[in-house]
Amino acid sequence: MAARNDPDIEKDADVQGGGVQSVDRALQILEILAREGDAGVSEIAEEMGVHKSTVSRLMGSLVGRELVRQNSERGKYQLGFGILRLASSIPGRLSLVREARPMLESLAEEFKETVNLAVLRSNYAVNVDQAMGPSTLATYDWVGSLTPLHATSSGKVLLAALTAEERDRILKETGLRARTPRTITNRAELEKQLLDVSRNGYAIVHEEFEIGLTAVAVPVYNHLGNVVAAVSISGPAFRFSPEDDPALIEGMQEAGFAISGKMGFRRR
């Protein structure tokens, strides 16, 4: 009897299924990379329960479409900029990026740190634009990155704006995986924090997504008053402490309202 993960049988199944199985598996790969950040062919094949050659074949197609790229240093795969192109093609997203850009640059120049604009997509916060601060330490390009909602400042702003039902669905699907020892993995504790986010109008995280990284985010509203994005500013934990700088938080909130105003939002 042939093995379940025999590559020839898998290839035949793909053909017989009209390519549907290949599409499904390609989407699984994208979801794994979104969750893990990066992964190798062997890791992905093991999780999916298929042969490595199947994953390699699909990965080749995804790389060709720029939906996935290979990290030259580690040899693992990550989501590519093609994902960002797809997200940006959604009506309204391009105008949001265009309208927010001057404010992102202004914040980065004023506070000397990296500023990001993120939207909710497929249960994750995806960064769609970024303005770099002048610090040589702030060199990571976050554009196109899908980050977990429960462990990032932008993610918590987006989560706090959802209905209880939608938030429950997302968190059940994604789980509360610990990215660092400081990640909040207790649902009750997270919900309490999200209430504070809604009340205060901003979210702060200290090394929950990445050790050594602190960030604060504020919401961006559309003409209906719905949160459609989050603006965050992040920096090294050793020098960046938003709680000790009321002017920074106030500046971020005003920037969020300024972008919201360009999207048709009117403050009461």
C-alpha cells in the first residue's frame, strides 16, 4: 500500500481535484508563515502531514508570485510583499496609506522612533506603511509583516474595537501563543487590558512581541466612527518608555485623530 504522503500520489490528487487541494495547501502554508513568522520546508511539511517535495513545489509557486520570500541568512521562508499588494488593493486601504503617510513621517521625525500603520487582515495586524526614525537601532522594515493581535500594541487597539463575538472568534482561532515571557496568554487578563485600551484610547506593550521592544498604538477611525487602522510607535525598551512621556501619548492620539479626520471622521 502506498504511503499517505507519497509525493506522486499527492500530485495525482491535486490534478484530480482540479487544483483545489493545491490551493488549499498553499493557503495553509501562508497561514503557517503568518503565525510563525518564518519556517522551513521540513517544518511546514510535518505540520501539514505531506511530503517535503509537495511543500517545495507549492513554495516555488508562492515565491514566483512574491507571496513568499526566502530569508537568505537562515534559509527559511517568510511572507513576501505580494501579500501587501493584495491587502492594499482592497478599496479604501490605498487612500488610508496615502492620507496617513505625512503624519507617520511627522511622528517619526518628532519622536525619533519607528512609526507603523497597521490594519486588521485574516486575524492578524498587517503593517501597510512605515516611517523610520533617525536612530540607527530602528532599522527593521515591518511593512508587510503580519503580527499577532494579542501581543502587539496595534493588535490590541484593533482587538479592543471588535465586538465581543468577533474577538472571541479570532482569539479561539489564533490562540494566545507566548511570543516572549511577557506575552499575555491569559484570556481574562487580556480582556481586562482591552477594556483599558478602549477607555484610555491607546495600547502599550512592553516586550510582549519581541524582547527589547516597547510600543504604543492609537486607533484610526473612518467616517462611520469604526476603527479601521492603528498607528504605532516603537523603540528599544531601554530608552523608550511611553508612560513617562505624556507628550508622546498625546501626540500619538492627536495624530490618530488627524488621520481619522482625513478619512471623514468627526470628533464629538
